[in-house]
Amino acid sequence: MERSKQTFWLKAGVLSFLILVTGVAHAQFLRTSYFMEGTHYRMQLNPALTPTRGFINIPAIGSLNASVGSTSLGYQDIMDVIDDDGNFYNNPQFLGRLDNTNHVNLNLNTDILSAGWYSGRNFWSFNVGLRTDLGVKLTKSLFTFLNEMDQIEDRWRDSQYDISGQEVNLNAYAEVGLGFARQINERLSVGGRVKVLLGIGNLDLKFNNVSMNASLPSDARIQELQNMSSISPAEIESLRNEINNYHADLMLDARLESSFKGLNLVESPDGYIDDIDFDAGELGIAGYGFGIDLGASYRLLDNLTVSAAVLDLGFISWSKGSTQVATTSSSGISLRGSDYTAGIDANDPTGTVIALQENMRRLQADADNYMNRVNGGDVLDYELLELKNENVAESRRSRLASTIVAGAEYGFFNNTLSVGLLSTTRFVEPKALTELTLSANYRPKNWFNVALSYSAIQSLGKSFGVGLKLGPLFLGTDYMFLGKNSNSLNAFIGISVPLGKKKKDCCC
């Protein structure tokens, strides 16, 4: 069979769309900056952690970053999956690196405009930005299925696979935020940010149940039965038992929910979705929402400060007119050998020979149809799923990827040097991401800060982070790129202009 030319891998539609939408990809926040007092970027993690002075970010290039991470796959593995050249899943080393369940996350974010300034003990901030979260869940069984279907001839005839559990979740939106922070006294600071959200797009794809189980004869055996010229009564009963044991089951329960203006699910003449069409000219606001960030910082001792924040509490409501829903819950195959035994009668050998010709012709056609559905050779393909559009009765809602942050810092040498421990849990789909980061921070001047960090969980303890503020320039990474097997990496660059005077000490 010729391989399907179309894949339901969202590289062609969604990932291309993301590039168009975001212009530049960057991470939701930089953990390494959390204890760097001279930089305002740490406010992305806690709105109470105000910088030493106000700022204006250079438009569009004031905060750029790129981040990708996986629980098991390395950077090159992820690129291979996205490229989907049809060869990566035949690599034994790739298959050996897979866990039973594998997650890949891309967190994208940019501030087009942002500024912050002091007014007494109050700090105000404003931003207009673009945010995107993409999460993918892939099971090892999917790649085992692709590998064996590609490597073992006629594997589809006698096989049992369950590739349920695949998930793709995307949330892209613009935000307009207004932040406020205040130093209540010498020990306590609080802050918050309210955000109006303009939904660009949301997509949720889930394989609730995709499984197959087959025991089918070879083409040669079907041809042999079809061309049979005579048969004895004793052989007929044995043949009936043989045919009754043939079966092929394809069970499908998948659901796609999409809310994008300009993204259309294109149907084939048979009524199944066979393409995704994206028209950038139709891109627009597909929904509206609201979000809030809350944070606080408290100095327990002269040298010990604890802090915590809850970020992105909120939702987006997507309009009915921009929403499309497709399912496969009514599609599938249930092939039974007993459906091909009509006319096979031990008392009528001649009639049995004639019946076999028609029965085997139908069995061959139905077996070929089953093969065409399960043997496409793509990571996620249309022919297998046979998605059908449903009528959309109402709007739909998606939540933001909320984050819980908790940190503790101890300072030395009049707070010029410090060590800090930061915990973050981000509730992205399809699985929350937790990280524990230890950092050492040196900040002799407002214009010069440097930090070294070690994040133990997402990089499997195989990477480190660096942050550097040098005048208006900030560079940083939580996960240094250490070669193609790095499973978590990001890079951050920000350029800002100082605004106003340095903040005054509280309560003087």
C-alpha cells in the first residue's frame, strides 16, 4: 500500500500556525531569574518580586526565549518526530529510549510591549503579550505499532495493538495585563496582575480508544480457497472452522475539538476529514477570557526570605462560530469469519465450491480495507481515524496552564550573594510539570547580576542554568543545551531600558 500523504500530526497546520502567530518562540518564564534582584523578568514568576527600578522593554525584542522539554526523548528525537520522515521509529536506539508514556511540551511567550514603574512604595506594570502552550502525549505502543507494521511484512494480518492514550493540546492567546505590587512593610511585599485574554486558538485531540486485533488469512490462502475446484464433505467442516476463526477488529474513539479562525477541517467526498487548511488571512480573535496572578514575599529573618505565587488562574471562552468538533466514535471495523461461511454446507460440496468464490472475494476486499486503515505508516493519519465533523451546539471553554510557585532564599555579605531553592508546578496539558531549582546568585550592582542554577527534575539532572544581567541586556537559560540528547532546553534574551530612579528603602 502507498503510504498516506497526509498526517494528522499538527506540524503542518498547528506548528506552522504557531510560527505565524508568535513570530518568535519563547518560554513562559525563566526560573534562573527568580532570585536576581536586578532584573524585572522574575516578576513573570511572582508579581510581588519587584525590580530595583522601573523599566521599558524594547518592543518585540525585549523578552525572547525558546523552550522545549520531554520526559524521555532527547532534542534530536523530538525533531525527528516533528519531521516525521518515516524512519525514526525504525531506529532501535530511539525505541529503546522511550518510556511507556512520553510527554513533550513547548511553552511559548513574548511581550510585544511591557513597562513597569515606581510610584512611592507601589510598583505598576503593563504588558501586551502572546502566550502559547503545546503539550503532546505519545505512548511507546504507538511507535512499536509503526515499527512492526513497517518492518514485518503482512504484520497487520495477525496482530494485536492498543495505541490509545495519544493526546495533543494547544492553547494560544494574547494578553493585556495590568500589574500592581506594594511593599507593605520592611518584611512583606504583595503583588498581583489582572489580564484580559484574547483567544487566538485552542485545540484538543484525544485517542480515547484506538485498538486493533486481527487474525486473517494470507492473500495466497484466500486465492487458494477461491480457486478450489472440488472439496470433500469431511474437508468442508474443517474449512468452516478455519474461516470462523478469522476476524479483524478496529475500535476507534477519538475526539478533536478546535477553535481557530482561519483553520478549517477539510472533508473528503466520503465525508471524512482528509486535510487541515489554514488561511492566515482569516486569523482573528476566536475567544475571550480573564486571568489573574497573585504573589507575596516575606522576610522571615534578616537573611532569610520566603515567597510564593499562583499564576494564570483563569479561562478562555471560545466562540461557537470559530469552533469545530470531529469524532470517530461511530467509525471502526468488525470483521467476523462467520460472515463468509454462507453456502458452505457439508451436504452440498458443489454448492460449497461456488459459495467459496463469492465469500473469498468479499473477504479479500474487506481484508484490503482493513489493511488500508491500519497500515498507513504515519504517526497520526487520517485514513486510520476517519474523523467526521459534528454540529457545534455551543461555545467551549479552556482553562489556562496555572502555576504554583514557592521559593526560599538566604543572603550573605549584605545580600550581595545568596542561595535559593525554587519549586514550580505548572498544570499544562496533558500532564503537569514540576521542577525543583537550586541557584546561587551574585548581585553586586543593579546593572550586574549573575546566577547559576541546577534544575533536577525535567532535565533528569543532566543540565544546568545560567543568568546574566549586564546593563540593559539579559541572557539566561534554565537548561543549557549539551548536545542532541538534551531532553530539556531553553534560551532567553531580553533588552530593556531603565526607567526612573532606584526604589527607596521601605518605611524610612
